Amino acid sequence: MVMLAAMVSANPPVDASVAKEQVVSSTDRAPRWAEDFRESVGINTHLFARNTSYEDINRVVSSLSYIGIKNVREDPFEGSIPFSPSRLKALTDLGVKLDIDGGGADLVPDIRTEVEAAKAIERMAPGSVFAVEGYNEVDDQRHPARCNGFKVDARTGDYRAAAEAQKRLYALTRQAPALRPVAVLPYTFAWCTRSSQSPDVSGYADFANVHAYCTEGGVPRRSLAAQIAGTMQVRDKNKPVMVTETGYPTIYPGYPTLKNLIAEQVQEKLLLDTLCDEFQAGIVKTYLYELLDRRANKNTTDQAHYGVFRFDGTPKPAAMSIRRLLKLLDEGTPAARGSAPLLPLDFTLTSNIIGQDHAPNYDLVLQKKSGAYDIVIWSEPRIWNAPTFTMRPRNGVDTVTVKLSKTWSKVDVHDPTLDEVPIKSEKNSDEVSVAITDHPIVIEVTP
């Protein structure tokens, strides 16, 4: 079950009128595996969209190899490049696990098309399909579509066709021997409030499925929690949750700005916050939207610039920071990892909160099989002024002190936005203090 309350109040709210001390005990923080955090991160691609950056498959492979993400959501039916499993081979050769998006109801009138595509991919690369989904954003279809004997009409809130397709998708997937281990996700909504008009398809989905976006550079925590809670096509709240789209579009220098665009450095920090928020809340996988900017040099639509890489494949700050974070948490192949059991880390964390907006600090404890721990600490002040397209001025820095119950051979402090090498390193230490501003900092303690 997703811990939605954790996204809203994992740490108590802070009185904005005064600086305040915030204390967290290790008894409040059960550790989770660092590898599970890595496995929770996914990203969207569009390999079948012609006249976009994704036409260059080498650019896609190079970008995925650089960032280190192994979970990819792909819609094989959205573009003008005909579906062929061989186009996905370069990804499966990297060890990528695929979530097959069902596409638009107007483009895929028979859901069997998706099931057959998943079978073809499995024949080419057994074990590479992780999930199949119902239709994509059924409330955002430009025209009414007739499929599966019903009509999808977002204008009238008629989503019976999507529900019938979901039932068929679930049955066909379970009937296919090669797809029986594959997870089935329900169709999605662009606006979660419209999902209340949907039939309940809890019996035909293994997970809830959410598209959760914050507009105009909004901080993710509260907004994403509300959108996840408000998504109703799966009303069984005991179902685990995946967020299959979330992201922020960036400004392209030298071109007109649009309302929803933000600076690349802001996208970097907000996406790091998003990944930490959603893993802390129990989201099974978070698929960032998206890998590459689809088009170059044009801010004619924000849809062109959601990528964590630019059109030419050069990494934006977000790609570089996500790469550093995933690399820090990586323990290599299973054979190279240790065998330490998952055990609590005994520590006390004290925050002197004086920074922007007096936003509280959040924390997450991750354990490696080697017995090392990574304490991730972050804060989410408002950092973007949407009306002026500028960064908000920084107002102070929080100081966080971590007191460990015993001496550890090494205590390293990492800032994923700066470099792979630690910004601070202590030997034979039981205490460290760090500055927290507007993005995650990682304290790694090694036995």
C-alpha cells in the first residue's frame, strides 16, 4: 500500500515565522535496500516517433547507457515508424525492462494489437517485458474513438471502451504463457479529477497507474500526493502504485518562453526531489518524462522539451545528477554484492531549519548489501518564480547534523548536483554536519 501520508507529513510542518529545530530518531526510519531505489527509477521514450530525436536509435542507446536507467516505458504505436520488435533490440541488449504503453484509443482500436506486440518482443528477448498498460490518457483524446464495441469520448466522460479494453488486456495477457509474469497496468488520465467518471477496473489491473505533473516549476511533494490519491480508475487502495509519467519541461535558450517552462537547473533539483519523494511514499516505479527533447530549438510547445537530455543527446543537469545518484547507490552485479541483512541504522538527525520558506527536511535511509548505509536528506522550498522565469533568491541554508550511535570507518557526504567525489569525507567518525538547500544530499556511512 502506498504511504500517501508520508509524502505530505513524513516530517512535521515547520512554523514559517521562526527558525526551528527538527529532530528525527532512527526508530522512525526503517531502512530500505539501495538497489530497490535504483530499480524504482524509469524513463519514457518514443522510439517510433518519426522526425524526432528518437529516430536516431544510437542517440537513445547512448543516453540510456550514460544515465544508467534500466526501466523504459515505450509506446510502439504513437508514431509514423511502423512497429517492429527489432527496433527495441538495442534497448533489450542493454538489459532494459520494458513497460509497453497501450497508446491512444484512436490509434489502437483493438487492444489485442498491444498484446501481440508484447508477445513479439518476448520472443525476441525473453524476460524483457515488465508490464503492459491500458490506453494512454483516455481523457485527452482529440476525437471520439470507437473501439472494443464502445466509444471513448472525453467530452462526455464516457470511458466504457477503455474499461472494456482493460478487461480484454488483462485476460489476454494472463492467457498468454509468455506474458503470465508480466504486470498489467490500467489506462491513464491526463487529469486525475476526470478519473472519477471511470468504471472501477481494480479487478483487471495489478497496480494503480498515475500520471502526475507539477506545473510552472511547482515543488513535487504535496502536488504529486494529491494527484496519486485522486486517481480513481483503480479504486482498490491496497493496490501498489506506479507513476508512469512525471516531469518538467525546460526553457530552450534564445527562444520565446512558455508558461510551463523552467530552467534546466530547476528541472534537475525537482526531479531528484521527485524520485526521493515517490520512493519514500512506496511508489513501486517512477517513470520520468522523458529521455530526450523531441525537437530542437523551438519553444512552440512545452512537449518538445521534457527531456533530461537535449535534442542532440547532450545531457542536461538532470541527467548528470540522476546518473551520479544511481551510480552512488550501485553495488555492481549481484555476485559482487555482500550479503548483509537489512538492519536498522542507529542515528539521530537534527535540523536547524532557517532556509527558504522554512521548508521541513525529509530523509530516507538506504542500505547496501555491503553493510554501508546511505542517508538521503532533502528539502523542497519554492525555487522557481514562474511569472518572471527566474530562480527565487535563496534565503538561508539549513544545517543538518547526523549523530551516529557508534564510530564508522568512513563517513562521506555526496552532492549529486556537483560531482561523483564526496564534498566532505571523515574517517573513524560518529557525527557529520551538512548544509541542506533545495535538493538531496547523501551521507554514506561505511563499516
